[in-house]
Amino acid sequence: MSDRKSTVDLPEFLKNITAPILGFIGLTFSINSFFKLFIEKDSGPFVFIFLAAGIFCLEGIFYYYAYRWEPKSQNTISPLILRRDSINEKSQVEVTRQRKIRHFSATGLWLTPILVIAILGGWQYVESLPPKDIIILVADFDGPDPDKYGVAATIRGNLEKETARYPNIKVKFTDKIKEKGGSEKAREEGKKQKATIVIWGWYWKTKDIMPISVHFELLSWPGFSYISDNSLSLPTDLTNRQVQILPISQLEKSITIQTHLSKEMTYLTLLTLGLFHSFAEEWEDAIEKFTSALDQMQNIENKISNFSKAQVLIFRGNARNSQGNLLGALTDLDKAIQIEPNNSSSYILRSLIRIRKHNEQGALADINTAIKLEPQSSQPYLSRGIIRGLYLQDPGGIKDVNKFIRLNPKEADGYSIRGSIRIGRGDSRGGLSDIDKAVELNPKDILNYSLRGSYRCQKGDIRRGIADLDKAIQLNFKSSNTYALRGSCRIQAGEKEEGMKDLNKAIQLNPKSSEAYTQRGSYGIELGGDKKQGIADFTRAIQLNPISDLAYLQRGNARIQIGDKEEGMKDLNKAIQLNPKNSNAYVLRGNNHIQFGDKKRGNEDLDKAIFLTSQDIQRNPANTLAYFIRGIAHSLLDQSKDVIADFSKVLQLNRRDYSSFIMRGNAYLSLEKFKIAISDFNQAILLRPNSFEAYFGRGLSYQYQKNYRQALSDYDHALHLKANFIEKISKIEILKNMGIINYEVGSKDEALRLFEIIREDKEGRNHLSSNFALAVALSTKGQKQASFELAKSVLNSDKDYSSIDFLKNKQLWGNRFIDDAQKFLSRSDVKALIQ
């Protein structure tokens, strides 16, 4: 009996005692390790040691039960008590249970390492993601009586109060960071907790004084291209790293020192958040943070920060400029220069804003001042290259940028700016190569993708342009400017609905973007939208930026289109007042003067536009926009040969400019060179298959050639393309021409129907050409009185319709229509109207 008790079966013992204990230990170690990793963010060596031990235990248990376990029969009940069939049943149940244990263990043996690898991989991926919240980590200050003076607690409390309205900002406490560990320890702890900011410090007491050191540690910095490389350094620690010596009396009045430090840290926090919002192009939030930082600075008597009020004003000025508030930006920079007249960054940024206000001389004066202040700095040369090369069309701009690139061969900004200048001067290949280099050097900079995408869209490479803009949006989905660019590109590609969605998104992201409202209003009207809504957009743009000559120009043009001529002309005058070099404004105002009967003033404006664009072309012979605007001015002056020359030059520089094919086709049409005109319209249709203007122009050319079948086909196609949103007058012209053609080919009833449609239309009711055609058609139907009333209204307005040559050459009436018109004009009652 005693021998039986002392004999121990080892597998049975493992199964009953050791295995469950080891399994429990392994599971406990594993769960605890995962908790440390994911919850406490502790990735120290002991965590991984415990994790490995736990997994080893679990794997051992799984291996044993899967391959080494040899259980004895579990049937210990006497067969005298149970029937044989019951015994067999219980044995079968036991066998099934053992089989399940083996299968479960075998599965666990192979699944556990796979799960561990997947979980650790997921953990590493999650750790690599940027934090959703901005975390400010405040370390408990090291000192003789931290509980008594509560420096860290007071700083944390004030930060929580100031950031309470920002749900994505979290303030946390951490253990003391000793002076010995310093910045390295602060950054290590901050990275572990994914903090953006770490505030730490120390202090002690002697008999009379209290040395104190406070550090505001940033783990990363955004970049700002307008900052001079010497005038404003961006350190990791925003405090001056110097020990402050304060009298003991101040320490004993702990509330004084606590308040001072907490305000200082709050100011630096708001400044930092403003910078990060700027980097993300969240201009409204950035301006709010900079304004709050400036308010905090007013209450700090002894500023220990490296950043002065002038530098914060520079940051806010940049945000306001990017938002479109040029006047607010200039106010900030004027104040910054007044406070620190030797800070070159203020002059650099102000020069870029002044150039947007068309103050070229002021801009050059500012940038030259910046160069005098820091002749060895590279940034002012880049800024002067922008002003000279992009705005003043001065070839010297490339020289300035070349100097910047020599000093900074790894900086992407130099290549992107030089690429833009080269493209503007007609060197498309060199320009695109430079922008490609900028993307290569800085593949995460959305500006380079936006620049390349915008250029490709302008050159007609729409698909690749949109792909670049898609990439920019992936990098920063909050960039208002990028959505606006993609919207424009999509509209060019014919994706009108998607394009307008992008423009709406741009305004949603930046409700104070004057440019976005102007762009949405322009495209909205161009696509046949409500002109009043477009005018509302232009009005909002002007409210946001009262010096926007483009917004005034567009609003003036829209007001004239809805019949508000007086207010429309006021807007055009204002646009020219704001920018006397806006050649496009002179073209629009000149055209409207002519339309309103003041041909002299109209021609003066058009001549002025030609003079200004000729100056632009002289400075930059590859300025396609100048050729384009001058070509339009020539067309309004009926100078067809000059029109052809200007638009031929545009097409020489850019063979994918479909608008130039249309304008040149119209010029050839006016010179009765119909075959060449049709060739240009064909090219325009190849570039933009849904071009209403191209089909209308080609239909007109075919009509002049008396190719009526092709003319009707093009007119019908144009109507179907834009039947819902073309200008009413264009639709009326098409219907009138189709009526004339149908009359000529013998379909008088169809012609009469088309003329009646025009007559019933609100806009077509007073259309002289179609009304006179209807009068002649009604006369042939015996409707003498109705035809007389229509002829009376037309001839009282314009006696030219009594001329057969006018009807034949200007109105394209064919022989059949002319014969009936002669009969109509010979009627005694109609003759009386002519005399």
C-alpha cells in the first residue's frame, strides 16, 4: 500500500499539476506583456523577455499535449456497477475529448507564433503612425520641495485651461526628468508617449537665490520656405537654455513664479501649435493660435523665449497671406519691421505680398533690403528670383535662383521655382525637368506635386496632371489650394460636376480664401450656372480681399451679362484702378464700351490692352497669356491678320491650347478662308470633343460654303452638347442659322417652326435677325398683318435689314430666301417702313 503511494507517474503529474500551472504562467506573462506594449507604451527589454518567456511556456504546453501526451484510461468505475454498453459509451466520450485536446494543442502550437508575429507587426505599424492628438508632456520639476511650490502642476493646469477648447490637444504628466538626463531623456520619453511637446526643468535653493531652468522641447519642426536661414533659427528647445537666477523672495511667493512660468509655457505651446497648423495649411486655426500667443506675450514681463513678438507677427502674417487676407498680412509685417527693423524674414515675406498687390517697386525694395541685411543668406535670392522671374518676367530671376541652388543643391524649393520660371519663358522641357528634380528631392512636399499637376493640366496633359494633384491631396487632404487646382483641372477635362465639388471642398477647407471664391464663381458662370450665385461668390471674394482686381473684373463682367451695366462698369473701373496693368480688364471694358455704343472709348481701352501686352511680350517673348489677350483685343478691333499672328504664336508655344484654335479659326472665317478655319476647328474638337464653340464655328464655316448637310449636323451637335447651359444668345444664333438652312433646302415648315421657337423664347423675342426671317416666312404663308408687324419692329431698329446685300453677305441667306425677301420688301406697306 505504501509502495503504491510513493510511485508517481510523471506524465500524469504533468497533466494534473505542472501543465496547468505552466500554462497559467505563460498566459499571464503574455497578456501582461501585451498590456505593457499597447496600453502603457512600454517597449523596454524586460517586456520582450517576459513576452518570450510566456510564449515559450505556452508553446511547450501545446507541444506536450499535441505530440507527447499519452493519457491512461479514464475509466475507473467498476464494471460491476455499470453495464458494458454504458462503459463503452463513456470510453468513446473520453477518446473524443482527448482527440479534441490534441487537435486544439496542435493548432495552438502553430497559430501562437503567427498571432504573435501579426500582433507585434500591428503594434509596430500603429507605433509608426502619427498620433491623432497633439500631446503635451509635462514632467514633474526636480527641486527641493516640488509639492510645496507645484511648478509643474501649475504649468499643466494653465495649459489644460488654455487648450480646453481644442479636443485634439491632450496634456499629460510624466515622472521627473533630471538635469543629468537633459534633452536626450526628454526626447526619449516624448517619443515613447508620442508627444509633440515635452516641458521639463529643475530648480534648487540656496540661502539667497533660486536657480531655475525650464525647457520647452519639440520633437520635430515644420519647415517654412520664407524664413531666412540666418535671421530666424528654429531650435529644438524654444527656451534659451540658460539658468535663471531669482531671489528667494520670489520663490517664497510661489504664485508669482508659477504664474510667470505657466504663461511662458502656454505662449510657447500656442506658438508651436500655430506653426504646425500653418504647415498643414489650416490657416484659420494657425491665425487663432498666433493671436492667442501674442495675447499671452503681453502678460509676460521677462520673456525668456528665443522668439520675439516680431517673429510671431511674421508667422501670423504668412498665415493671413496664405488665407488671402493681404491687408491683414501687410499690417502684421509692418508691425514686425517696426519692432525688429533688421529681421530680413519680414522684408522677404512683405515683398512677396507687395508683388501680389502689384507694387513691384516696393517689392523689389524690400527684397533688396533683405539681401543687404544678410548678403551671405541664400533665401533672399530665391525670393528675388520669384519676384523677378515669375511676376516681372525679368530673365535675371533665373540668375537669382541659380545662386540659391548653388548654395543649396539639395533644396527642392530652388528647383521648383526655377522650373516655374523656365516654363513661363517657354522652356517647357527644362522647366518640367526642374520640377521633377524637386519632387525627387522632397517627395512629401505637396507644393511640388501641385505645381507639376497644374502645369501638366495647362499643357493639356490632363490625366497625369490630375494624378499629381491626387498625390498632393493624399499627402495633405486639408490643402484648400490643391483642391482648387484639381477642380480647375477636372473642369478642363470635362468632369464638370466633380470639378465643382473640388472647388466647394476648397472653400469648405478655407472659408476665407478669396481666390477660391473667385475661381468657383468664374467656373460656375462659365458652366452655365446661376450668374447671381457667381456674383455672390465674387462679392464674398472682395469682402475677404478688397484689393483683388480679378474678383472685381469677374463680378463686373457677370453684372453686365445680367443687364446691370452701370454697376458692372463700376467694377471694371475698380479693377483697373487696383491694377492699372491688368490688360484683360481693359479688353473687357473696351468690349463693353463698344457694345454700349461708345466705340471711341472702347477702342482706347483695346489699344491700351495691346500696348500693355506688347510690353509683356517684349520682356518675355514666350508669354502665351499676353499673346492670347492681345489676340482678343485685335479681334474686337476686327484686325483679323493680327489675330491670326497672335494666336499662331500661342499655338507655336503650346499646341494643345484649344481656345487658340477656336480664336484663330474665327479669324480665318472672317477672312473667308473657310478651309483653314475648318482645319482649326477640327483641331479644337480633337483636343476637346465637347467644345460647343468649335462645333458652332465649324458649322458656320460649312454654311458659308453652302455645305448645308455638314452645317446642320454641327449645329445640332452643338445644341445637344450645351442645350442645358449655353448662353441664350448662342442657342438663338444656332436655331436661326438652322432655320435659314432649312428654308434654303425647301423645308419651309421646319424653318418657320425654328423661327417661332426663337420668337417664343424670352431672350429671343427681340432678336432682329430671326424676327425678320420669320416675317419673310410668314409673308409667304399669307399672314400679311403678322409679317408686317414683325418687319416694322425690326426696321424701326435697324434699316440694314432692308438691304439684300446685308441679308445675303451678313445673314447668310441663300437664293431661295433672298427671292422671297425681295418680294416681301417690294410690298407697298413694307416699302413705307423703309422710306
